[in-house]
Amino acid sequence: MRTTRVLKTGRVSRISRLLRTSRLLRTIPAVGAGLLVLGTAVSPAVADSSPSASPSDDSAAPTSAGTSFRTAAEVDQGQRATASASMGDYLYWSFPADAGQRPTVRVTVKLPDAHAAAAWQLDVYDGLRRRQACQYGAQTRTAAPDTASVDLSCTLRTVRAWSEPWANDPLPGTYYVRLTTADLKTADLGLPVSAEVRADSEDVGGAAAVDGSLAEPLVPGIAVTAKDSDESGDEDSETSVAALSSIEPDDGWASGWWSDRWVWTAVGGVLAALAGVGGYALTRGAGRLRQVPPGA
């Protein structure tokens, strides 16, 4: 009788342990699913917090273009800038682009009724005035005679938060757009044209993030000069002061260490820990089942 009671007690204890193990295994997938949902909800919030191009009021957009880098017309992302010029002119605009963005510049040139064939070219330069290559887009197009308009576009590589000094990677700061024409006939010089420019960006996020950041964005350091009077009030003591460019993203410059990849790294670590706990519980439960003698 005592032996039978001992066997029954051992059997009950084993069954209770198996039940606790099964409850634990049922809880692990639920917790993992909850964390996965939490990570999915947090990631869009972080992505939304990154600076992006939002549609701006076109009424505040410039209606003229500059003729050099120093006089480039400042345009916010999402604005449609216009300019009237003559064939043969060099037209310049500038816009800000931050880390994690992939800028796309689109230009539409409206040509006069009668003109000869000419090649139009769109070039984009960074804050160091280095010409940036286009990932894709019609950067150069030849307008056939009597064509009403020509469309150009250039999609840059993703702007990086940091780069090696010898590299030509896009970095946060000011970008310049230059519109020129080549192979222009002498008879077409001075004919009136109009251009429309728009710069937009796609937020790529942590997929293109790198370790490191710039101390300051690449913006013109001495774009204009301003007069600063002395505190004593003496007007004769005014001095010239270098003024930084006024254009920047709506949410300010990021160029920091934070990106949505940290969220996914944390979520992945938690899921890996739960998977380890679940594997340990399965292994331990299987070992206990093998220890139960047949017929017990």
C-alpha cells in the first residue's frame, strides 16, 4: 500500500510539472507575439519622427533662380519653384537634405514655340560643391525642334550621416541644383524659357544608417555677410559677420546616432531570449518524459 501511494504521489507530481511546463510553453508564444506587435507599432512612430519632405506652400516659393552657387535661390523640399530666363543662362537653386533621405529633383523646362534642337542637363551638387551622381532618372535630354517642353529628373543616393573623407557620399546639408543647356545654336541664344523645379525626399530610415555623424551639416559658411553693430551703440563700429544659410529641414538637422534599427535590435534581442527560454523548457520537459518508467 505504501509503495502504491508513493507511485501515485510521484505520478501526480510529474503530471503537475508537465502541466506547468505546458502552461509556460503556451505563454511564451503569446508574449513573443505581443512584443512583435509592440515593435511593429514603435517602428512607424520612430520613422514618422524622422525629418521628411512635407508639402509646403508654393506661394512662398521663389519665382527666380540664381546665376551661381552663391546666389542660388533657396527652396524648401516640397515647394515648386519657378523661374523665367533666357536660353543659354545658368540657373541655380538650393535645398536642404538630411541623413536618411533620398532626394529626387524634377525640372520641367517650357520652351518657345520655335527653336532648334538643344540638350538640357540637370546637375546636383552637395554642400562642398561636389557633383553627385544620380541613381536613376533622365539627367540629360535633347529637346527636338519645336518641342513645347522637356522634363528632367535626378534621384540621388541616400544621404548618409557620416562618410570617409575620401568618399563622395551624399552628406547632410545644402544641395545645389544647376540647369544648363548644351549644343545651343547661336540663333536660339536669348530666347525666353521658363523652368519649374521641385525637390522631394523619400525617408529610407535605418536601412541606410551608418555609425557616426557629422559635427555640422554641410551648409554654406559664408553665403552672405551681415552688419553687426557694437553693443556700445556706436554706428561706426559696425563689423561684417558671416551669416549661415537659412535653409534647413522643417524638423531641424538630425545627423545623430538614433535610427529605427535600434528598435529592431532590441526587439530581436528580446525574441532571442524568449526563444532560448522556450528551447530550455522543451528540452527539460522532454527529458522528464523519458525518465518516467513504462507503465508508471
